[in-house]
Amino acid sequence: MGTSSFLWNCTKKFITAGIVTVTVTDHFVTVIPVRGGSMSPTFNPKAGSHMGDVFDDYVLVEKFCLRNYKFSHGDVVVFRSPLNHKETHVKRIAALPGEWFGTHHNNDVIQIPLGHCWVEGDNTASSLDSNSFGPIPLALIRGRVTHVVWPPQRIGAVKSTPPQRLSSF
Amino acid sequence: MLPTLNAAGDVLLTDPLSPRLGNIGHGDLVLLRSPLNPKIRLMKRVEGDNVTYFDALHSKAAQVAVVPKRHVWIQGDNIYASRDSRHFGPVPYGLIEGKVFFRVWPPDSFGLDQ
């Protein structure tokens, strides 16, 4: 009888912890890996180099911004890919709804439609972003990246200004 | 969505797993975020991959659209009072939040929805 009540207590604790975890990760904050080099050097700065650091960065994603969908220039956001709903991307917001934006790679100027934004990776040479699929609906955004939590040498807040871009002119 | 849903408001159950598993098909009622305003949720019906539609405000002739891959064409059942893909075009699949599968109110319409 003591054993069964002990097991029951453990089961209750596990279930409670599971429910709390799912609620927190769905509505408040979560930690995700960042793969690929499209946001280099902000994330995965060695990706693509021959030294090949094979470990992904882990970042903290907060979801309070989804209550009002208020974003700023330079926010790094996680969004569902408009080309494949099972993939998510991490990019930086470059333009907000209603603004005029000059795309760098074909020198075109467009106005961002209502409810959409323009996202770009920091490493434009290796990034699938709005330069490929155009403005994305804000409703595809699933969270905002605020901190790097792994690896230890780069733990810290994510800056909202993109790193200085080498001129390609 | 008249006459499928009542003007006074129906209560429906939606299934958030179906969009993640890819179980959204032609004719399904779906709950999705508006591409024009992410704070607004819409409930519309999914149409097929090649759509012939009628937009009473802009043209008297039927028009044809081909829906791109990984996108859906959504239309309200009440085509004269609905702002949907006829105005803003196909929407990415990732905007869909749930699929309607059951109606719980009003009681005379209780049951599986479709």
C-alpha cells in the first residue's frame, strides 16, 4: 500500500510538471535550436567555415509579443515558413506594415502590405527569407528571440541592430 | 458564413491537431489568423486547388485562380458579405489554427459539423 501511494504521488507530480511545461512553452517562453548559417554571425557564427562547429546555438524565445503583434525594426523572430508549414525560420524584421522598403539584391522598392512584414537573415549570402518569398504575414510569427542561452561563451541578449554589413557594391 | 453558421453566433469545437498533421482538405471549415490583421481570427471554408470564384463587388464574371503549393484558398459561405481569399489571395497553410469538427450550440444543430 505504501508503494502504490508512492507511485501515485510520483505519477501526479510528473503529470503536473508536464502540464505546466506545455503551458509555459506554448504561451510564454521556450528554448529552441537555431540551425544553419543564415543568421551568422548573430547565431552559429562558425557555420559553413571549414573548422565546422557542429553544435547549434540555443536561443530563448518569448511569446508575450504575440498578444499585440507589436514588433520593431531589428527584432529577431521565429516564424512558420510560408512555403512549408512544418518548418520554422529565425530571421530579423527589416520592415513593418505600410512602410516602403528597398530590397538590396534587385534594387526594387516595395510597400509592405497590411499585416505583413519583411524579414531577412543577417547572412544574406546564405538565407531563405523575404528576398525569396516576399513579405510574410505577421500571423505566421510564433515568437521573438531575446537571448542566446548556449554555448556558454556567447550567452547574452540578442541585439536589435544587425551586425555591420560588408558592402557588396 | 451564413447560412452554415447563425448570425447570433454558434459555439463550435475546433481541432488544433489537424493542421499540424496536414489533415486539412477541400470543404473543411477552418479557424485561421487574418493575413491583414494578425489579431483577428477568421473562420472560412477551404476550397480546392483550382478555384472558380465570383466577386460581386468587382466583376460580374466568374474568375479562375490556381492556388500555390502549401497555400489554401478560403471563402466564406456567404459570398456577398465575406472578406476572404477573393480579396487577399491564397493564404499560407501556417496561418491555420484549427479545424471545426463539432457544433455544440444552438441545441437544434448539435452534432458533427459539415
